[in-house]
Amino acid sequence: MALDALVRLQKVSKVFPGGIVGLDSVDLDIAPGEFLTLLGPSGCGKTTSLRVIAGFESPTGGNVLLDGRDITGLRPFDRPVNTVFQDYALFPHMDVAANVGFGLSLRKLTGAEQAKRVREALDMVGLADKLGARISELSGGQRQRVALARAIVCEPRVLLLDEPLSALDAHLREQMQIELKRLQSRLGTTFVMVTHDQTEALSISDRIVVMNKGRIEQTAAPATLYDRPATRFVASFIGTMNLLQSRFVGRDGERLRFAAGDLPLEATSDSGETPAAGDTRTIGVRPEDLLAAGEAAEGTAPARVSGVVFHGRTLRLHAELGEGTPIVIDAPRRADGSQFSVGDMAHVSLRRGANCPMLSS
Ligand SMILES: Nc1ncnc2c1ncn2[C@@H]1O[C@H](COP(=O)(O)OP(=O)(O)O)[C@@H](O)[C@H]1O
Ligand SMILES: [Mg+2]
């Protein structure tokens, strides 16, 4: 195995009674100290992955390794792993200190040592003044922090977080994303977080694992996933992407030239594959990589505007290319206030230097 993997999932499968597939032969290396996020739609296997790493679920196939050691058969409490559950799972009748200290009570520590560790953990999450408060007196954000403190007080090697911010409102959520990332850097602990929110995953993670139907579609850094999605699924899950059926025209050095109807496109191939002349491929084109002009010119294709959505600095144009192919374009708002309206013809072209991925299905 790669020497730098802290956790390794080796062909891990989980088939539940009744034949429901939770995980389908998942291979994944998690590096020490990284903030890794499992991202994907509901039911794709994110929680099951966490539960397998924590030991709450035993895989029906494959192995879980920690530091190169097989821990597949180890009980949850014997693993240096803690979990922050989606619903926090706090004890409402106990105060904050007792909740945070709960994990420590299974260890052989003196009362004074326990109290010190609890204070330090609460300090880390900015709740030092809430030591004696009851859980019922706390806001949603404060409860979230208590759950975090309870997990970090045990100083785990790996902290698992299942949709930790999903119960918070949008503003608090963004603030907690920043705090979570900061906490992770300070602790240097490996965080494995689950979310179905791509914006959250992109803003917080060192690497993202995109999952679909119990399998991994792609694992990469946020910018790589955004710029060079490998599959149609990843391309359509991360941000907005036009998926254009395009005909291969020819090659210019590294650039592969395609045409989506009348619209000339340029793509890069991560696999190094060159299609045969006339082959069709799906090319992913970001709305911000398209230009819409009022006049036709060399390299533009006409598209009828069918919708205009205000996005602040830009307008999102929904349009149809000649063959009825829908296309989405982000156009800057013009200073003079003139803009496209429904029914207008927009002359669409690819921005120079745009990096369009050639996608596999
Ligand atoms: N205990 C279980 N028994 C039966 N099926 C389960 C169980 N837990 C999860 N599943 C199924 O496994 C799949 C993956 O679930 P899960 O990992 O919870 O998805 P996610 O967290 O990505 O939403 C889903 O189809 C789910 O219904
Ligand atoms: Mg889940």
C-alpha cells in the first residue's frame, strides 16, 4: 500500500440483508492530516462508508486498514476513530461538560485530567463559558460545537463527520465551514466528512470523493473536480455544466477540436486518447466559458434565448442551439443596461483558453 495512507479501504463492499448494495468494491486511501469529503446524492453510500471506517458496520467484502494494519474485525471502541453524528446524539438531560466528558469516562483518567481535557476541547470550539449549561439551553450551532468537542476530546486519529452542518441555517453553516476547517488545521487530525452539498464540499475539502450508487466516480482536489471532471455524473453533480454531444474534428497539439452542431469547441483529454475523425463524444462546457454576442462572427453559433435569469453580476441565459440542443451561458451584465431578452438570437462561442473536459459516460 502507499506508505502515506492512514486509512485504506480495500475492495470494501456492503450488501445489506435483502440484497441492497450499500458499497460496491470501494478502494480508497485517506492520507494523514487531510480533510477528505465524501460527496454524492442521497443513498449513494456515504454514511455506510463512515460506519465501516468507524466499525459500526462490518463489510460483507474487503478490508479496512489503519496504518497498514487490518482493523476490519476490530470493535468501534478499539479503533482510534470518533464520529460526529448527523443528529449530534447528545444527552439532553446532562450538562455540556458531562456530554463532552462522556467519551473519556471509558478511559482510565483521573477526574482532574478529565476535567482539563474537557475544558481544552470546549475551548477549541469556542464554548469554554458553557461548561455547566444544559443542552436544552443551547442553540443549534452551539449543540453542533458540543458534538464536535465530544469527538475531539478523545484525540482520535480520524474524525468522522456525517452531514455535520446540515441542521444549521445557511449563514451559520458558512461560518461553521470556516471554523471546521480551522479546527482541523489546528488539530492536524484527519477529518472525513460526509455531505450531499457540493458547495460545502468544494469550499472545505483538501480532496473530495464523489460517490454514486455505492461506487467512487472520482477522487480529486476541489479545483481538479471542477475543471477536469472525469465522468458525466461528476460533471453534472459539481456546479453547472453543459453536456454537449460533439463530433471530433481534429487535433492541434494538446487540443482536441470538436463541433457541437455549428459550435466549435476545444477539449483536453486526461486519458491522452485521440478519437477517430467523425467520432462523437460528450464535451463538458461551463456556462462561464461561453460568450454570447449580439452579432454573428467567425466561430459563433446562433442560439435562440428561451430564458434569462438574474444572477447578480451575471445573467444566466438559457438558449437553444440550431438542433434544439439546450445550452446555458453566463453573460456579464452590460454597463449600459442592454441585455438579452427571451426570443433574441445570441451568437455563442467558446471563450479562448477555456478548458473543456472530454467526459466518459
Ligand atoms: N441498515 C440498512 N439496511 C438496509 N439498507 C441500508 C441500511 N443502511 C443503508 N442502506 C441502504 O444502503 C444504501 C446506501 O445508504 P447510505 O450509506 O445511508 O447512503 P447516504 O449516506 O449516501 O445517503 C441506500 O440504498 C440505503 O437505503
Ligand atoms: Mg447519509
